[in-house]
Amino acid sequence: MILTPEKTIEAHRQSGIWGNVTLDALFRKTAAASPDRLALVDPQDARLGETASPPRQLTYAEADAEISRLAAFFAAVGMSHDSVIGLQSANTVDAVIALLASLRAGLVVAPMPLHWRQKNVLEALNRAGARALIAGDSFGGRSLGHEARDAAAELFALRFVFGLGKDVVDGLMELGNVLDELPEDLEDAPVRRGANAADHVATLTWTRSTSGEPLPIARSHNQWIAAGLMPYLELSLPRAPKIVLPYAMTGMAGIGAGLVPWLLSGGTLHLHHPASLRKLAAHADMVEADMVLCPGSLVPAFERRLDNGGCRIVSVWGAHSATPAAHNTNRDLTDLHVMDEFAMVARRREGSALPRPFATGRIGSPSTAQNGPALLELDLDTESGPATLKVRGAMVADSAWPACKVRVPADKAGYVDTLLPVRQSEAGITGVGVPGTTAPGVGSLPSLDALFAAFPGIREAAAFLVEDGILGARLYAALVPSSGLILDVEGFFAYLETERAGLAEIPHRVLALPALPRTESGKVDRVALSQRLVNPLRSAVA
């Protein structure tokens, strides 16, 4: 399915940014040129609680054969072009194979965040009109397979539920066994449509509509490749680089700054389960990584643990990220500003202690080249309230999936309003979003205040974030019990379970207070709440 207007397609093709190559075809090109090169490597701690399957590693030839056979299987069971297939899995070789095989079969992949529970998955699959779901192994103490099976029981439109790994729950079709049992002479998946396959929708990634519902954003192969070119060109990666990816392949950071640069460079993708900065640094050191992604606020601490002097660090900043602190370094550091599921900007530090500001207008990559390809255009919407960022260009996904019957807000000039407020200095834009007001995967913190305060016996409540050495930010709850009552912590978490709160909505810890700190204007002072926990922790570490 092609959702981009023909006039826009032609303009991007004339610029040279869009072409005829799909994401899976990029992989196939490297497999043909360097079949024996190592392509994919599972996390080394894959059996230590995150997933039950033993770690795997595949060459390009081995992986390409699996991708083609699995694509042929999807076609053989009746998964037709543009059918939506959900994917919820940790970073594993099997997950990457399943994603690329789905694309090779002409399917639209809807990767779903790991913190989503059954109700979130159900809602997303329903809005996307999905016909199949692929579930990974156990992750973080949860069985994704069991949750997928339960979701399928409630969604009759779902025709197939597949399981990854070797410990697949009953009721799911085990893709590993499928690959083992397929005949050697199985025909390849049929060739895609007559129109340029790279213009067709490849994935649905997820943001939230203005009413808070999950909104599937459709992005074509060409739009993903344009997005991946931004960090790929800015980083000046060596030939066949080794990339360590700790971000789940569910959105702009994991796919756009991890998976696509790997496909463009023909290197080796070392998948990683985020557990600690120490383990991430040890992994990057062990494989002699050329590139690793890390939450921006954690980069100073991560760099102190990293011995590999030649490793390029991609410092990832999102709408929920803390305000950057000055950080002097001699290392090759690139800041990646992620603008929800619509766009991203990559800029090398070049010796600066803070991320380089960027201006509105055309954004090219690499930023040091005067005539680099313009992958993005930025503008500001200043009509109401604080200025919000507007984006358009070769990487911008400007269409929602038709099945959800919701439109992405765009103006007459083709700019999509991200609704993200911008932070600015005299030199330009320094970041997007207001730190401390949104949480990863949740959105607005005030929306959680009402959920927490609805627990019986609570007079008022506030959600807030604390810097975390694994995720970059972790959710906490400050609760003020009603007069004369003692906070029932176990009851509070049981209440959230009863309300079917998503994993991202459940706080890591609860703080009982006699009253909430407030600013002079009367708003909850979330910074003060964060400092109550951050300062004692820093003192203990010191």
C-alpha cells in the first residue's frame, strides 16, 4: 500500500534520496556481496532472565536463507501483501529475522513496545487491523507468548499467532520448527507489486493521538532509509561496522538509528538487553564496537565505563529526556534528537560540552557538508501556546494507517505538527519536549496523577521521573494519604493491576508524603520530588 502522494514521491526521487531498494533488499545485497560476514549476534546474556532461548549468531548467507524461507512460509499460509503482522519481542536474532522476512513477503510489520500489556496489544492490533502476531520469549519476568495467546482469544480477526524461540507456549505456532520442517524446494515469496516496492508501507510504529489512543504511524521503506541516513552519514561509520543496539526495534531510535544504519552499512548488529551501563560498556568493549546507542542523560556515566576509545556513542534524546548537562569529552559523540515517531536530527558534538543547537529550515546530513542531502525540514507552530515543532521531508511519516480512521495533523504546506514543544536558545533549537512532564511510553505525567489519586484513601498524587542507569528515566509515584490513614502500598499496586495499567504506567517505587511540593504558581513541583530521591542516592554512591 502506498500512502504518500505521487507528487511527493516524485520530488523525493528527483532529489536522489528515495530509490527502489527495500529494507530487506538492502540485506540481500550485502548477503550477495559478503555472504560469510557475520550479520547478527544475540545478546550474550540471553539466558539470564530476559529470554529463555540460547544465543544465536548468523552470517549474512545464513540469515538471508532463513529470511527467504520464512517469507515464503508467510505467503504459503495466505498472508497477502499489506496484511499487518504484529511483533512483540526483545532484541533477538529471531526477531530481526521475523521482521525482515515479513517485509520480504510484502507484509506491514507493527512492532509493539515491550512495556505494553495485553490490553495495549489488543487495542493496537485492533486499530491496525492486524491478521497475525509474532511473540517473543519471556522477557522481564513476563511470558510474551502467554499474553499473545490470551490476546488472540479476544481478537477473532487474528488468523495466526506465532512464537519465537525454542520455549514457545502451547497454542502458538513455533517459527523455529516451521523453518526446520519447510521443504528445501519451497518457492520464494511472490514478487511484490508492479509499483515501486520501496514506496509501500513497511511498518506501523506507535504514538498517541490527542485523545490518548494509540495511533499507528505508517512509514515506507524509503522513509525509513531516509531516516537511517541521518545518523549513518553524520557518524561517518567505517565499512562493515560493529553496532551494539540496546534499544528495542519498535520506533525511531531502535529501527531508525540502529537497524537501518546496520542495513545501510552491511556491518554486524550486536543485539543487547539493557540491564546496566556497566554491562552495556562491557558488551561494546568485548565486540570492539564502532557504534553504540545510549540515553543522552546517561552518556557521561557510560563513557567512564567504556574502554573502547574508537567507539562512536550516539546520545539519544527524546521528549522525556532530562535537560542535557555540560559534558566535556574527547570521544566521537553524536546527539540524536528523536521527535516522537515522525523524525530525528543527528548532530556531532565537535568538542562542545553540550549538544549543538540546530535551526529551523532544511536539515542535511552530514551537517559538515554544504550540499549534503536534505533529509528533513523544520518549522515552528507559534499560533497557540508554546511553540511546537513541525516537520516535513524525505524521512517524515505523514500518514496514519487507514484502518484506524485517524489522520495525522498536517498543514497546507505539508508540515506535520509533532505537538512537541521546543526548547530554544539564541543559537537555535536545543531540544524537544519539556523535561519532567512526559514519561517514556506513557505521555503526559499529569494524566497519571489522576490514575494514582483514584486509589481509595489517597488525597492527592503525582507521577515523577528519576534518572536511571538502565532506562534513562524511571517512573515514581508520590502519594499523600487521606488524614488519619496509612498508605497501603500493596493495595495500591493491586489497584493498578485491577485497572489493567500498562507496564509503563506502574511506578518503580512509591513515596508517601504528608503533602506534595508545589511551585509558586501552585503546580506540582516534580523537580523537587525527583531531587528527594536523587540526592540521597548520590550521597550513598559517593
